[in-house]
Amino acid sequence: MAWEVRQMISDQEYVARIRRHRPSALMPLIALASATYSLGAWRKSRSTFKYVPWALADVARVSLACGNEFRNDASGQDLERILEMYTQLDDHFVRETADLDSLERYLLRTSGEQLTLQESPYQNLARTAAMITQTTATREPRCLRPGWDENLFGTSLSNYVGIAQLLWASALKCGGRFDPAWLETPGMAPVLEVIPAVTFTTVTEAHFVTDATAFKEENKAARLTSDPLRRRFEFNPLRGKPFLRGYGPGYLTPVSDLIPDKGSPLGIYYTGVARYGNAFTQDLGDLFEAYIGRQLDLWPEAEVVPEIIYGRDNKRSVDWIVVTDELVLLVEVKSVRPTQHLRLATDRRVEEVRRMLGRAYEQIDNTAALIASRQKEFTSIPADRPVQGLIVTMEPFHIVNAPFQRAQQPSTAVPVSVCSAGDLENMVTITDAPIGRLLIERASDPQRSTYGLNEAFAGHTRTRNPVLDEGWNSYPWRRSVDRHSP
């Protein structure tokens, strides 16, 4: 059915339209749509583009936060109408003068809203084990000591991710639902041989499930601004606990695509910080730095040199130096993630990105100068080829290489790009051309140099990433769960 929608819909109109319906009527419809169009299935045709996960997540949030059970029933056509209204929501960029500043803010908001839900679940889940349990940190851990996962999750990290995998598979196959009663059926016997039923239900309840009352409280606490045009870009509590109780048998997840994030490094980070605070952040950062070294070691025909300590004050170079026949790549690792100020494009956005990444640019430029000046500790690093810098972040900073973002960082004498761990994991597996040459070609291209590495190197032949495969194969369902879908 074709709906006629005005050019711009106010947030007030959109919220009012959702509030016409009982949450208990809307939630199963949203959950079914999410399960049907998960894993990018919404891209199949123009008519299904409205069923994107970020839109479904926002409809669920508004209904849970603002709706009540004294309203009308809902149909699939009602949900379709609401989603079409979402595509026409008013925005600052439409309302304001379309100058470069408003365009920057618009791109930050939409990339944070949309691209975060299009990351590879396989890479994110595999990276958890590969980084946290299969990488050795160079520093003594503060809290990631034997038994930390049992204390934090109530089970091992492997089993915790396994529970996330099974909940995800159930949601996709059962319209967004998982019922603990299913654990008593004969088909679940192989699962219970690995994870006892009491552990499965206890962990699920503690880390994956919430209810309407708790959701409303968390949603209210998470608000950073009262601006209705920024509301949909704020943190959605369903990211923290994607399942709801009280909406039929067992648990219901409105957005299936949010489940794998619980077992990703980002999900582990937020769960760990809530318990252990900054010590967990530091431990994870140490592991991440060492993990990036493992990924760089996959680079064919490259020499990977760890950070160099130099001078009387024992100063440190960048974290890793990669030497190839084509170039020298200076790699600085930052275990940071975009904050809400970046996602909402507030006035603090420039200050935030400088705080998180500014020092990395300076460290790369300083190391490049030490190599060029032939500082004695750096004489083993060749000075006869191009030098580039690469800042690797734990989570993607989308569009961070765009000119307006780069202009906000310190100027450097060598080209510097920012990429995520996922980008690097893909780059080091390229087999049909020397990676160093590709980096040089990208840096010399005014357009491609502003792209992320995945986009700039699209179309190249890649082999599998053995570090990720080792991480994935450590989980209990490695044979029954496909690498790219549950």
C-alpha cells in the first residue's frame, strides 16, 4: 500500500502516531519485522528499505517510553505507516541553512545512527575471544585475571558469547522470541550439555532482559538533550538489554540485530566498566594494543616492530611500526569509541574527537621526525621510502577521514588515516596486490583518501583472517552457527 506522507514530519506527530497503539500490540509486530529483515535483508527491494533496524529500534523505544496499554490494537499497515513517517522526520539539516557546519552535524548523526548497525556480527563476535582470551597483554592486568568472566557474567566468556549466539538464532527463527521453557525440550539437550539450564536462564535474565518499567527509567536517565530533533540519535536502552519480559511467552526482542552486540568487544566493555570502572578500560586497552600487533603480523612480507623506547627520559614511539618494500606505516592504537556528543553532533563534538584522537596524530608525526632525523634508536627503520600514519580505534569513527573532520585534528607532515579494528582485520588479508602500494595509491587520491579503508579497498581479493577464525572456533557452537549468520 502506498502512503502519502508530508515532506517533513515533526517528532511530536511521529510520537503521537506511535502512541495510538498499545506497546503490547506494537512490540510483536516490530519483533517480527526485525527478524524478517535482519542481516541486511531489508536491502532486497525498495519497498523493504523502511524496515531498517535503526528505525525499528526507535519505534520500539518511543512506544516503550511514551505508550500505554489503554490504546488501540495495531496492524502491519500501522507499523508500515509509522516507519514511513520515520523516513520523513524533521531534521536540523533540513530546517537550518545547509552550510558546511550543518552538513557535518548531519553526517555525524546519521552515520552514528545507521552504520553502527551494519557492522559484521561475525567479526565483532570473533574479535571478542581473539582479543580478550587469545591475546597476551604486555602489562600486568588489573582486573582481567583468572575468573574475572565468571564473576562478571556468571559464566565463562565463551559461554556468554554462546548464549548471545543462541538467543540471536532463536530471535531470527521465532519472530524475535525466546522462551526459557524451550530449554526443557529434547532438542535443547546438546546445548545443556555445554551450558546448564540454570546458568543459561540466570545469565540471560541478568544481562539480556529488561521490562517496560526499567526501560523507561534508563531511557530517561540516558537523555543528553531535550531537543526533539536529536532524540532519535540518543542511546537506546535496548542496546544494553535487547529482550523484554511481559510481552507474551518468555522474552521478546524488538530488534534482533542488537543481540550480537552484547557479545562484541563494545558490549563487553560497557558490561565490564559498569562493574570494574576504569581498571577494566585500561586492561581492555592493553589487550587491544597487543591484538592489533597480532593482526599486523598477518600482513604478508611486512616487518612489524613494536614501540621503541628512546632518549634519556625513556619516551615511547608509536605502538607499532610496519616496514614494507613500499612504505613505512606508523600505527598508533587507541581503545576509544565515539561518545554521545559525537553521535548527537553537539557543540562539544570537536573537543571530544580532539581529546580522543589528537594525541595519536602528534605521536605519529613525532615518530616520523625521529626516523627522518636518524635518531639512534630508530636507525633500523628505513628512511628511504614514504611514511604514513594509521590510527586504529577499537570501534569505528565513521566518516572520520572526511576533510571537515581531519581539519579538526593537529596538522601532520605525513599522511594520517583513522580506521577501526574491523577495517584493519580486512586490510591485512588482501592478497591480490601489495598492501603498501594500495595505501600509497589511496593517499595520493584526493577522493579515496577521505574514505574509510574498507570503502577504499573494496573489490580486492582477500583470504580468511586466521586470528578471527581462531576466535570464532573457540565458541561452543562454531560448527552449528554459520560465520555470517546465526
